[in-house]
Amino acid sequence: MNALALLLALVLLPSPAALPSPTPTLNAVIVNSGSTNLAGYRIEVAPDGHALVTQGTATRSVTIAAQLATQLYADLAAAGPLDALPTQPCMKSASFGSRTTLAYKTKTSADLQCGQLSPAGRALAADAAAIAQAVVHPVRRTTLPVMRRPDAG
């Protein structure tokens, strides 16, 4: 019975060639987690300056200044693998802190908002901040008003 089940599983499973292979993006991706008050964002930047900006459920296509894209990709080349950049953890507010990372060629940086970055990390943090400033519209998170009991004075 076990041999029959194994044979059926092998016959019925798709071949490895039929399974989709994960393809890492060739573009740099800046991700900000957002905080209690501000929504996060994702910016996928192509070397030619075309970018996709996602905030919440909305995605829009934009073009950033060629100088910003060129600088980002030059700093990425100089930095090497992003996961190998020296890092130090930093303290943040649980409510108001956010995290900004940069991903490129299947590697992701540590939080670029932490102050103790290497020179390469500081350059990438400056690039990410400049690009975000150019294309992200701050989206305030909305909260429901606090309801008080009529007798709570």
C-alpha cells in the first residue's frame, strides 16, 4: 500500500520544471514599515529611474530624477551585499518608531534609520530618504475617536 501511495504521489505531482521558480527582482526596493501614525510604503526603483510606489493598497508608477537613481545604484555597487553591511541595533518607540530597509539582489539591509551605520550604510540611508521624500506622500493613519460614557464626565 505504501509503495502504491508513493507511486501515485510521484505521478500526480508536477515535475520540477512545471513549478514556478522564484525570480528575485533586479530593482532596488525600499521598504518602510510605517508606525502608529504614518502608513508605511514600498518603493521599487529601476536603474533608469522608473519606480513603483505602494502605499496601503494603492500602487502608482512614477519617475524619479535620474541623478537619484544613478546615485542609489552607484552606492549599492560600492556597498556590496546588503546583508553584510555592519549593523548595530537601535532603540525605537514601540508606537512611533518605524523601520526602513533596502533590498537588492536577494539581500536586505538592516534598518537604515539606525544611527550607527557604516559609511556605505549612511550613503544608502541618504539615498533611500531622498527617494522617499521625492515620491512618498505621507499618509496619516486614521483612528476611531474614543467613545466616552455620558456619565463619565
